[in-house]
Amino acid sequence: SSLPLYKIFLQMADSKIVLGYWPFGGRGTTPRMLLTYFNVDFTNKLYTDGQEWFGKDKTGLGIPLANLPYIIDGDVKIAETDAINTYIIEKYADDDFKGKTPEEKARIAQWKSYLGDITSAFMEVCFCPKDAVETKLAEKTEKVFKVKLAVIDKELEGKEWLVGNKVTFADFVLNGALAMVNTVDAKILAEFKNLASFAQRFMALEGIQRFFKSKHFTKGFLPQSANFGVASKEDIEAFVKANM
């Protein structure tokens, strides 16, 4: 016999993807952006109380290698940001986004690795002792941010996107890196015209516009302990309220 309609709706509600993370952007930004970009309806589970995660859900949800962020999609439970992004892309992206050939797939992975240095430098600047911020920012700007961005700016000469002629995950990673650099010093990017054009193109994408207008975006990026991009109390309250 077929299920009553209300039970089907209950099952549908239960099967909605859940993405769990703290109530700011951080490592939750890219998975939230990807899900919104691919038009996936999901529950944005925000942990405002550490005890709810550490004392309850970390052990209670049955997530292997439990950590934040995590994603739960029916029986699939995954933690670690890279793994979550991979799952979302493998499930929802087309071949253009994933890379059509072995070389394109490798190029996407190459850019992801290359841009990781910007993320690491950003985190060092954001979480170094307060009295070392100025020195650390100057050092990372000269040795990492400007060096890496110059290479990418040259790569984008006459090109719209990093790999092939379509948007790929490499462009998402680049956009994230540019957002980080902008957070610590908005003047750095002014030197790179191709990157400035890229940022405009990326932000104009329909799925990206949808993300920035959605309840899944918050401008607060990092916790209170950070030197830059801190999510204010107001940011957190508004984000939590929108996702209740």
C-alpha cells in the first residue's frame, strides 16, 4: 500500500540535507555557498552553544571523525570541509564544474593546493598575538599575498576563469582567497586588474547572487578571538534568527 501523503511529506522533511557549523562564515562558507549555488534546499544548523556540539552532537550524531562543519544527507554523514565540498560537488555539479578531462581535474586540484597558502597566511595573521599583527600582516603581504596574487593575475590575462572556459571549483577557491585578502587589507587587490575583473564576474553569477541574498550568508567571518573579520554579536544574532 502507498504511504499516506503526510508521511511522504514527513520523510521529505527528514531527508533534507543538514549542514552543521558555528554561527559565522569560517569553514562553513564554501559548503553553504556550493549548496546554494546548486539550488539545494538545506538546513543550516548553527551551534551557538559549545555544549550542544561537544557535549551532545559530536558523539550523538554518529558522524565518523566528528568535527565542525559536518554534512548529513540521509545515511551519509561526513565531517571535514574538503570532504564535504567534494561530496556536494560529486553529487550536484556537472562535468564542466568538476573538470571534463583528467588534466582539467588535476588543474583544479593544483589551484586549490596553490591557493591554500593564502588561507594559511590569512589564518596566521588573524590569530597571531595582537601586538604582532602589524609585523605579521606586512610579512605575509610581501611574501605570500602579493606573490601568489601576481601569478594568478597573470594566469587570468585574457581568460574569464581559471580552468577551461567554464566556472569550476577552482574559481570558488580563488574567490574565497580574494575575500580573505580583502578582509585583512582591501588595498592589496587594487594592484591586480585581472583579479578585480574576475571578482566582478564571479559575484555576478546567478547562483552566487542567490547565496549573498540568502539566509545562509553572514558577513561575520571569524570568532571573537580573531584580529580581522570578526562576527559581531549582532551578526551572529541576525544569522541565527534567519535560520531558525
